[in-house]
Amino acid sequence: MVKKVAIISGGSGGIGKTIAKSYAKLGINVVLLARNEGRLKEAVKEIKSEGGSAKYVIADVTNASTLQKAINEVFDDFGRVDIVVNCAGGGPVGGILDITDEQWNENISIKQQGYVRLTREAIPYLIKSGGGHIINIIGVFGKQPHPDFIIGSMTNAALLAFTKAVSEEVAKFNIYVNAINPGATDTELWQNTVGEMAAKSSIPADIINKNISELSPLGRIANPDDIAKVAEFLISDNAKFITGSSINVDGGAYRGIA
């Protein structure tokens, strides 16, 4: 039986690493992309210690040529690419009067354009492999914008549109494109964000976490496994008629109906 191959950007930590570990437990060869080699090595070591197959490739999502080189290397090694998970990037705390042009440009290049670049470079390899899955880890601010996270709100909304448009273009190649929208998720990135919010507001970080947890009817924020389970579902046979969709994983915190 041919083992599937998954490429995961932002795979050295947080949600990306948890998805990689989850896929590896399913018998998928996982390839982690990120810039920090030390963190990549540690993530691969963790996955292998749990019996999974993993390797890493140093790549920068702001540089299309490094992504092209990375995907070509993966294809040369395994002879296929079946799954691509876009999970790189974050965003600073701040509203329209706080965020500089440099911050806008940097964050759009990493997340919004990073997803575009990796998707564009990966599609020919997915086609060669007979189809597959692209999963974009986006975020609920794309549906419910927040003034204190203006970059994330705008970028996520754009990526939801991107997901929908690309899904229609590549469906004829048997490529499924879907999005997962996490709410607040207990990762290192989130703890850094809470620290930034605390510094700006003078509200202690634990109180901020408590207040945000209470936005969910379930009374907590997500953990990375909550996101990884949905990423598992989207590549399974149970999701064979789902493409161009986005799934919120936020414990019901989002109040909209669409």
C-alpha cells in the first residue's frame, strides 16, 4: 500500500506540529516546513519517537523559490504529494491606528501570500499524484472581525475567499480545498498574544484567558488536538463530498449563522 505524503507549513510548533503528529499516527509521511531548523529537528524527533515517519525541509513561505525547491525535494524523495496544510503565520495585536505599513506588509506576506505561494507551487505536484487535499488553517476572525486584530481579520477573510475560489478551480483534478477556522487555541503563539494583550490593556493574562474562555458556550479555548481532529476528518473518506468549505473550531464562540 502506498503511503500518503503530507506537507505542513508552520509544522515546527503549535497547531501545525499537532496536525503533523496526528497524520503520522495515521501512517502518513509528514514533511514539516519552517524557517527554524532547531525547532524543526525537535518536532521531527517527537514524531519519530511516537512511531511516525517525518522529515523536515527548511523553507520560507515569503519566498516562492524556496517553496518550489522544498516541494520538488519532497516529490523526488517520495514520488508523490497528497496533502498540503497551510499553517504558517500569525498577527500582532492592534487596530488601524496601531499597525504600521511594515507590520501590514510582513504579516500579509507570511500568512496571506504564504498560503497563496505554497498552494500555487503544490498544485502541479498534487495533480501528478492524482489529486489530494489542501487544508488552510485560517481563523474565526475572518468571519467575525475584531478591531484589536485587524491584520488577522482582514487576512483571514481574504483567505476564506481564496479557499473558495481555488476549490472550484482545482476540483476537476480531484483536489479538495477546505479551511479550518480555529478560535483562541492554547499554543505558544496564543500565550504570546495574550501577553501582548495584557501589556497593552494592563489586564492580567490569566484574566484575559478566562474572559476569552467564557465567550464559548463550552467554557474553554481550543487545544491543538481539537483542530487536528478536524484536519483528520477532512482528508478521510467521510469528507469525500466536502470542498470549498470552512469549519469553525471555536467551541461556539462565533455568533454568526454563515
